[in-house]
Amino acid sequence: MKWKRFPRPRAYLPRLARPAPHPAPSPALAARCTRLWRPAFPDPHPASRTRDGQAQLAVHPHRGGEEPARQGHWTLGLKGTSGDSPHPLTCLGPALGLEHPRNPHQRRPGRLSSPSTGSSDPYCIVKVDNEPIIRTATVWKTLCPFWGEEYQVHLPPAFHAVAFYVMDEDALSRDDVIGKVCLTRDTLAAHPKGFSGWAHLTEVDPDEEVQGEIHLRLEVVPGPRARRLLRCSVLEARDLAPKDRNGASDPFVRVRYSGRTQETSIVKKSRYPRWNEMFEFELEEGAAEALCVEAWDWDLVSRNDFLGKVVFNVQKLCAAQKEEGWFRLQPDQSKNRRGEGNLGSLQLEVRLRDETVLPSGCYQPLVQLLCREVKLGTQGPGQLIALIEETTSTECRQDVATNLLKLFLGQGLAKDFLDLLFQLELGRTSEANTLFRSNSLASKSMESFLKVAGMRYLHGVLGPIIDKVFEEKKYVELDPSKVEVKDVGCSGLHRPQTEAEVLEQSAQTLRAHLAALLSALSRSVRACPAVVRATFRQLFRRVRERFPSAQHENVPFIAVTSFLCLRFVSPAIMAPKLFHLRERHADARTSRTLLLLAKAVQNVGNMDTPASRAKEAWMEPLQPTVRQGVAQLKDFITKLVDIEEKEELGLQRALSLQAPPVKEGPLFIHRTKGKGPLMSSFKKLHFSLTTEALSFAKTPNSKKSALIKPANIRAAEKVEEKSFGSSNVMQLIYEDDAGKPQTVYLQCRCVNELNQWLSALRKVSIGNPGLLGSYHPGVFRGDKWSCCHQKDKSDLGCDKTRSRVTLQEWNDPLDHDLEAQLIYRHLLGVEPALREKHRELSAGTEAGSVLTGPGGAPEDPLAQLLQVLRDLQEAHRSSPASSPPSEPSCLLELQT
């Protein structure tokens, strides 16, 4: 397999030192953004309504008569590569690039943490409506950051904007904000094929960094002397921006109309204030002035901080007579902005898609038709899978392969689907050395299959080796033209190491890592999932039948390693963060070690062919280990594919009895007792979440104790920072065995871990009856809630819950209906090509007639598929979700 070469995406930040030459713009980085939601129509049967989203449990099928779910897909992602080798490994995932500013000296001084060195430590924060959902890794000491990370987030239909903040990490002080890029929902909706290009970073103005909503009641009432009065009732606000160091604000409201200004009282230390105050203004006939309601944070010493405003057209209020509701606070954009481009630019490609997921019954004809074709295999009359591959463009082949794979995986036909693709690929391949080397549907489907079914297995085999490479941080280099002795240090007390010593030590280090990896792989036969073993068995058997001669004796082994080593293990070694093996990217030294190790694994996977040895002669010191590794790998594959049907069924049955962990890791727990959380009672424990229980233990290997059943969870939400004086704290509201509400507070290490745990907890409880619609983001301490200062402990809550806000992870449960909807959407796009193909096939029959079966249904699978597409199209037209929801629901699903 040949590694594709891509230019490395770059990001350029301004600096005070002499600027570097302006580089050529890098190629566009692929990115996707997906959003899923449900409309706000009433649901008479909440327990039986359609479970929408990409991350729902597959054990809850939809029932007949369910209401359709409005969904939209929002995916943030970019594709790029890293590595300075002449043959870098292909590394898929998102990247954010910053273009060099046109005039770096016009930036405001002191923006970067180290202006004297001309570098920065940049990272990105992605916020949706001011809610942080993603933090990228920090790229140290560079003005050209490359992140290479990919995310998918569910977003509600009423979201307003997604913002990308470029930050400079500081170890001793608060991180600096370099700039931001904000994309509104209207901007994304105006680009149905995706927003792509360079976006200038803009300065972050405190008066524009507003968030939250305010609850107002506006009325036009009769006043004295036949005059009319404009009555403005300021009731409450929620999720205001924290402007003070304690993580809160001291908000008050200023109402202005016709030259008069009135103010509410000040609510100290709260982001969820309640005022319940009323103001009246005398209306003048024909007055064109607007009513302005502004929220401010009161400060004793410095000037007050702006929290946002809402402006109303008084003439429209007079016509409506009364208006009440929650109004989103808007920024103050009256200031003159600095020239754009002075802070750098961010290269983005974002795509926004809307999908309406119908009840399960609507997709059954499509699913049954595709499953029947897979069961018939290549002997089927229509070969629909081959036609789908033929009409699918290269650009969308990966998405189609993933959707088909997940659909058949949920139907228990993943092995049969891949076996059919293997046969189709072998049928059109004449040369053994080109087998599975193209981006065919078989190759793309197998890549997705290994990521979905084999990621946990990969972590068990590769995780310890990757951790050791990161911990050692040794200088490793085999290419004599790239050896830098000064980076290594001294071998003795005074003598620096020679180039030969550096090369020898590097070879020893790589041989040790490669031997450890191959040894771990050889011992992992029983740990490999049964469905993966069975699929490799089918692949091995099909290739051996196609190339039975003695000169092709290694071809079946190379077919297996082309997927296992070259498309799975090697990319994971090169980019461990993208495969969730590490939380941060590797530095330059570790990246080089990983690249050389991946090249060695590539040579082993190619069975040490002369062609692979001739590419880079300086890899020769590893040849003894590579030759030994080839023998180990062939023995491993022989054992891996030696699995009988009975053993496969037995392993699957044993695995089905064990609930796999949805999420696990260390957390700090705070328990509530008596009047409030005990600050001294937090403790670090290892938590494990499955579909059956949230349990904890002192260590990962200790005996677990069940804490909460997912069926009892009522809400999983964030806690505001001031409650414990710590960030990244979440609360889990549940009912105990006696039916009484209880709350557990859990602290995470970072914002990404916090969002991942919240997402996992919401996924396992998304079908629970009695999910809360509101909650308190603070704690009940003493005699009141810390968030809104209400003294009733049973108060419903001052903020809305976000129970359907979830992040998509590799171990998410499958959602059959969503995958069927995405397949339908693709087939609808290629329907003209399918119809043309049907006409060509029908021309070969007598008079172009179409055979029909009982009931008048066409027997031709392609004709049946076209009929199914027409039926689904009609179902979408008649669906209530085809019209936009009148009001966004507070329990809408979000995805990243």
C-alpha cells in the first residue's frame, strides 16, 4: 500500500518579531458539521416516541404509529496530515489552519504569551451559543498550529451561532484570547454544500461576548387622562455571562424609552437572577423610539460590565398589545471594529445538514430489500450493492460505506455485507499486487468496520506501546541526512555522541518498540472480537480461492494486513489522538518516533517485499526484527482466521451477556448530605458506566460497587464554577430506590472529559420517563440555591436542561433509523443514475417489460428499490416534520 502525500496544513499567528515570509495557502481541509433535532410538536406518548440521533441504543426499536423526528446533522471536521517525512502517513481528521496576517505589526501588543520569542501555544475552543463543547489540544511554541481533530455534535434547531476561539495557553496566568471566528446559523444555512475558506480572526470585544436570555412581559395598558402606558415587567434572566472573578455577576436591568431610564435592583452573585419588577412609560402618539432593555453587571470600583440587551419596536408592541417570553440577549455592535486580518485567519470548512427521521416502519421496506440482496450475495438477480457502488462518487463513498456498514451491523449482517464486497472486488481484480489498494466501497467499508467493531481491541494491543513512546521521549532517527547530534546530548561526561551512535541507539529503540508491538499482537488472538475474526476468515478464504497458485501464497496474508496493519494499526500509531489513544498530540520528537515505528509496521504488513525495502534503504537496521515480525504476523493471522462457526457463535453469546462499558475513567465525587455538599468529602474514584449501572471502585481493577441505575437518571447537567470554586463539575440527578430525588456531583479533569461524560450519561438515559425539563446549575447550600437564591429546595429550576445534547463517540450504540435515512438520502441523490441503469437493464428483456410478483409488486430488485424511494419520498412529504417547528423545544437533541 502506498501512503498518500498531503501538504501539511498550517496556522499562522501574528507576532512582534520580524514576520516570516507569507506561505502559499494550504489545500482546503475537509470538514463537516452535523446537527440533529426533533420538532416541537406535542407527543402524547413520550415513552414510545421515535428515538432520534446518531447515538441511540439499538435495543429500543421504533413502534408503529410513532411521530417522525426532525433531525439535522452538524459535523465539525477537517482532514490533513502531519509529519515531515518524504512519505508521511495519511492522517484523517479535522484541522484548523491560521493564515499569516497581512500586517502582523498592527496587532495589539501583549496578545501572545511570548512575543519576544515570536511564538505562541495556541489551542481552539469551540462554543455553540457561548457553551464550550470542544477544546483542541495545545500546539506548543508555534505560530503554525495543526490540530487534526474531528468532532460531531447534535445541535437544536434554534441554535444561533458556532464560534471558534483561538487561545494562547499560559502556565502561570490566565490564557490569552488571540481572536475568534463566528459563524451564524444563517451563514451556515446559506451554504447547503458547506462553508469553506479562510475566515479572518476578529478581536474579542467584551461588549460582544454576551450570553443568556431574559424573561420579559410587555403590555400596552390604559393610563390616566386617556393616555396609554407601556408596561415592562422584568421577571428573571438565565445563563448570564460571568463577569466577576468568582464566576458569577451582580446583574441589574436598565430600561430606556423616550429619554427616561429606570433600573431594577441589583442581585448579588448570581447568573440566574429573579427581579419580578415592573416599570411604566407614557406612550406618545406617533412616537418612533424603541424600547431598550439592557442587562448590566454592577461593579463597586470599576465601570459596570455590559451583559446584553434587547430592543423592541414600540409600534409593533402597540399593535400586539401584549408580548411575553424569553428573549435572547444581543451584543452591542455600535463600536467601530479594527481592521480584519490583523490577527490572522482560520481556514474552515463546515457543512450543515437537516434530516427528518421517520418512524421505523417507514424504513422497513428499504432495510429488508438491502438485507435480502446481501443474503443472496453475488448470486442475486439485481446486485443492488454493486449498483450502489457504481453510482456513488468518490467524494461521498466513505460516508455511504459507513452508513451501510452500521446498518448491516445492526441487522447482524456485517460479515455477509463485507463478504459480498470482497467478492465484488476480487471479481474485477486481475493483479494480486493491486488488491484492495483503491478507495473502493470494500476498502472504505472495511476501514469503518474496524473502527466501529475493533477500536477497543486496538486500545488493548496498542495502548501500552504508545504510552511508553510518549513517556520516554527519546530522540530517534534512522535517516542519516536528518540526524542532529545537538538534540541528543552527550554519551559521556564531556564527549558528544557521534552520528553512528545516534543511529545505533535509535535502531535499538525502534527494534524494542516493534518487538513489543508484534508480541502484544501475537498474544491477542482471543481478545479480538469474534465478528472481526470471522470477517478476516472470510477475506482470507476468498483471496486464497481467487489466487490459489504457489507464487501467490502470501497474498491472503497481505490482504488481511492491508486492512489490519496498513489501514488500522499504522494510522493509529501515527495519529494516536485521532484514535483516542492519547489526549494530546505528540511533540515533534515523539511524532518522528511514531512515524518511523509506523513505517516499520508497514514493512511487516507488506511481508517485507523487495519493493518495500527499496524505498528507504536507511530502514535496513530494522530488517532482522522486520523479518522475524513477518513470521510472527503470519502465525498470528493463521490463528486469527482459524475460527469455526460454533466458536464464533459461542464468543458472540458470551460477549452479549457482558454489558460493555460506555464510558470509564477517574472522577472526583462530591456527595450531598444534610444541608449541602460537603467540601471535604470529595474523593478520586474509578467510574464505569454501562447500560445497566454507573459503578465505581478505588482502582480500575478493584471490585466495583453500583451507584446509580441509568433507568433512574432524571438529568445530567453542568454545575456553575462558583458552586465549588472549581470548573468542569457536573451533577447527576436521579431517584433512589425509595423514589426520592438525589444528586451526585462529579468533577472531571478538563472540558472535553466533562462533555464526554455528560454525553454518555445522557445517551444511556435518553429514553427514561420523567426526564427533567429544568434544573438548578448551582447547589443548595444553607437555606437557598447558590444560582438563583431561591429558598425552596423543591423549586423546579432556573435553567433549562440539555438532555439531548450529545457528542458522537466511536463506541456509540447504533441507530438503525438514522442510518436508513442517510442511505435513503444518498439513494435519492443518485436516483436519476439508478433509473438510467434500470432502463439499460430493462432493454435486454422482451419489449422492456418488468416482471411482477404477487400483488403486482415488481420482482426486479432495482425496480423495487425505485418504488421504495418513491414511497419514502411521499412519506416525507406527508410527514408533520416536513414543516418547520413553530417553537423550539427545550429537549432537543444536539450532536458534535
